Amino acid sequence: MSEPRKLLKGETGDWEVVIGLEVHAQVASKSKLFSGASAEYGAGPNENVSLVDAAMPGMLPVINKFCVEQAVKTGLGLNAKINCWSRFDRKNYFYPDLPQGYQISQYKDPIVGEGEVEVEVDGEEIRVGVERLHLEQDAGKSIHDLSPKESYVDLNRSGVALMEIVSRPDMRSADEAAAYFSKLRTILRYLGTCDGNMEEGSMRADVNVSVRRPGEPLGTRTETKNINSIRYVKQAVEYEARRQIEVLERGGKIDQETRLFNVATGETRTMRSKEDAHDYRYFPDPDLLPLELDPDWVESIKAGLPELPDAKKHRFMRDYGLSLYDAAVLSQDRAKADYFETVAGGRDGKLAANWVTTELFGALNKSGKEIAESPISAAQLGKLIDLIADDTISGRIAKDVFAIMFETGGDPERIVEERGLKQVTDTGAIEAAIDAIIAANPDQVAQVKEKPKTFGWFVGQVMKSTGGKANPQAVNEILKKKLGVE
């Protein structure tokens, strides 16, 4: 048996945390899974409700082919098996926002089988297995805060198409769970099958956590429901793991239960005892025929897939010489990856990556802007890098030019020309500046012979006297020669 990847320290020894995620991702579709009602977010209460969604008598569901295609595309993006025969079931439970008294879902025969997701954590790659992906309809929403005595039901979400992506219990830390959730979101956005807007409820996770002593069987798990933030997934795992360890070390036992996450405190609390599958009395939906897919149709979807983040990450490492970290950062968002590739075209890939990840992303984060809102286009940033490469400006001046570009959106060549920022490469002019500084500072000249580290003082003085425009390499070479420093 291999050594556990991660362990948590308890008062009585080490514990291993075992984590699995059930991610509900809303299918990017204009209409619902079994009706033609709009799936658009933001409509007024009960505006997007058809007779099917409201469970009016005699109304029959009709499958949305586009939602099926989106599920297949997602399965292919997860390197998963596509089941060309699948079936819809009724999951029976009673709640005010579920007008049918059951949810149409998939149980034993899902549309997508086993797959795998590659995740980067602390500079290492781990693989998280995907057990299944199935299609199901969402429930409505119960609202309890409009009146102290009354509750309301909004059925706009009733019937909206969801993909439930169930992972294997392969994660062993809060960081791994957060990284998996984030990576899944990236893949779905690349594919265009879910917009990943967690604040709108279009992607959320149920977090399953258990703890055990290393090498022992799996412990009893709890499920913390409806977490809609990568940060909250991490917090929920951290809290729940510690809570379970404390209970077990006090001699208690873990109850199989469903819990809720409190975003204000970062704590979980009991919601209800956790049901087993038989409690839902699954049976095949009599109103829907089994779903049979043409293998050629599945292959045509596969042929149309975009380059996915893992493939892009490895290509960035291979073609541009990037580190795993930089390649992962740049490939985690399709728009950022496209921006980088435009900047890097025909240029030093590592230099381009440094300017994009450090300077540009730093400025965007500080100003609260997304990559699509960047005042500096990829072509303009590429021009700025060209000005460094051909010694028109130094790297230090380039940062000043970048700041001006970010503020004004101007062209780097014009900014350099209009502001007189061209680098001084004339060795005669640099030598004259150096001679003047040496003549004015005999004590410093004498000191540099004994303390070579003071050499940097001369470099600073020369750059100051030339307004930062002197070519740094030329300054260093001439200074070393005149001061006799190796």
C-alpha cells in the first residue's frame, strides 16, 4: 500500500482526510431540459415556468437534444466513457419547490461513465477520478426571508438542465478539493457547456468528507450541500475534517448526515440525516424512452472539441519553455491563454509569460478588471517586449511605459518617442557620464577596491544621471573596466 499523500495531526496521532465532490453544473442552454421555457438567469419570480415545469396534469417531458450534446461534450472533455444507451429515472422526494414530487434524473444508467481530471497542487500533478456524469432537472427555489410568517416558491429554476459530475474519493486535502473544483470549472468554460458563474448558482458543489487512520477502511462521510465558491469548498473541508477528528478522538462517532455551510463563520452544521439511494425509490421514468446515441454523432462532437486546458498547458511547457506553474496559470482561462499566445508569437516565451503573469495580471487584479477589459491589447504588449529586445528601452523603463499604457491605452512606440525614453546605447555618452561620477567621488572609488559590493552604488549613480536611459549592460561593462572590478 502506498504512503498517504497528506495527513492531518490530531491529539492522538495522524489522520487521513478522504474527499469526494458532487458538482452540479448548469448546462449552457437557452431552454430547459424537458420544456421550451427559458433557462435565462435574472427573470422575475415564476416568469420562466411552462406547464411542464409546474407539473400540470397531463404535461409530458420532451428531451432537449442540445442539452444531451452538451453533456456528451463535457464527458469527452473529462476523458470519460460515453454511454450510448442511458436512461432517465424518477428520484422521489417531497418538497414545496419540487412540484412533481419527484426529480427526473439518471441513476444506474448515466449518459457518461468513468473519466479523469488532472489537477496541479503545490507544483505537483495529481489525478482525480470521475465516477459518472448524469443529466437531471433542477428544482425550484424556496424563499423564506420575505415575510416573518410566510414562505414563497419561485419555479424559474424548475426543470433547468444540470450535469451532476461525481468524483471518486481521490482527494486528500482542502487544497486538492479546491484545485479540482477550480479545474472542473476551467474545463467546462473551455468547452462552453457551463458558464461557471457560481454567484448565479450555475455551478455548485456538495462536499463529501470522511477521516480515517492511515491504512484503515473508509470512515463515515458527511455531505455539505450547495457550496458555490472555490474558497468555501476549501473552508468546508478544513472545518469538517477537524470537526470529525475531534469527535472521534473524544470517543464519539460520525453520523452519516447532510450538513450546511455557514459562509459568515466558515463552519458546517447539521441539516438532516443523510439518505441512502433506496430512500428515494428510484424507478425508470415511464414518460421518457431510453436515450440512445449514434456513435458517429458522438465522434463528430469529439472531432469538434477545442484544445483543452491540460493539452494547452503541456504545449505551453513544450513550445515556450514555461514552468509547470506558469503554464498552469496561463492555461486556466481560455481568454488569458489566447492573450498570452498573441504576446508570445515569435518572441521569447518565458519573457512574454513574465510580462503577462506578473505585470499585466498584477495590474488587472489591482484595478479589478478581467482580461477582456485590459487597456493594453496583446499586440501592444508584444510591441513593448520588442522594444526591450531591440535595446530601444531598458527593462526598467519598460515598466514605466507599461504603467502609462495601462492608464492611457496608448501605443508603446509613440509613448517612448513622445516622452524621450529611448535607451542611451552610445558608449561615448555613457563613458562620459561614468567619468564624471568617478571624478566626483574619489572616496567611493577607493572603497570599491576593498569592498566590491559597493560597485552597485556606481551603477545606480550612472542610471540616475542618465534618467534611467543608459543601457544597463553597457554601464556594467564600462564601470568594471574603469574601476578594475571583476
